Amino acid sequence: MQPETTHDEQAAKPLTKADFEALARFRFGIRTYLRFSEQAVRGHGLTPQQYQLLLALKGFPGREWATLTELADRLQLRHHSVVELVNRAQAKDLVTRASDPTDARAVRVELTRHGKRALARLSTLHRDELRRLGTALAVPDWSDTADGAA
């Protein structure tokens, strides 16, 4: 029985000049988008973290709210950091908290009307920027490599 190929062994295969160019183009696209996002959000009086919170709430699968634990996972933050972020967003009337009617231990975080309006304005700008960037943010496709790895 052959040992499984590890991720490191797959990554050790030599990259071509085209691979480096694709990676560099993708990284440049990510950084360009993030810089745009940071400037746009700050220009509308929010922090990038507040925008990410609003987007995580509106984009949560299947419902219009999320718990603090779910938000910590979505935002890749520690629980106490999310609590502080929600506190600051609540002070700006962007979100509200409510007890979960099915689990008294859980707290639901929801967008306010003001939060929904701010998110709609900013998300329209972000969508338009993604359209403008076009292929700069396209993930490189290595499905046609010689070793057949997808």
C-alpha cells in the first residue's frame, strides 16, 4: 500500500512562470479589493470590522440573524472580540441583540433598519468594485496541470 501524498509534497512540485504570474495577479487583486473596501467603509463612517459584521449577519445562510458564537466563527475572531464589536455596532444603531426564544442562553444579533441601509449602500459599492476588477480576482485554474490534480 502506497503512503498518501501530503499537501506539502503536492506543494513541492515546481511552479512555472505562469503559475507565479497567476498567484501574483490574484494576490494583487485581493489587496486592491481590500484597500478599496477599507477606504469605502471608512468613508461611510464605519470600520471594516463593522462592515464585515453587517455582511456576516445579512449573508448568514437561511436566516436574518446569528448568535455571537456563529459570528465569531464567520468573522474568525474570538468570542470576546465579537462581543466588543457588537457592543460598538449596537452603540451606532447598526445591530440589536435579542434573547433567543428557543434557547435562553443564546443571544441573537440582528441588523437594525439603519444597519440594513448602511449595508445596502456599501455592498452595492463592493459589488461594483468586484465587477470592475473582473478577472484580477479570478482564482487561478490549475485543473489542466500535467499531473492531473484538480
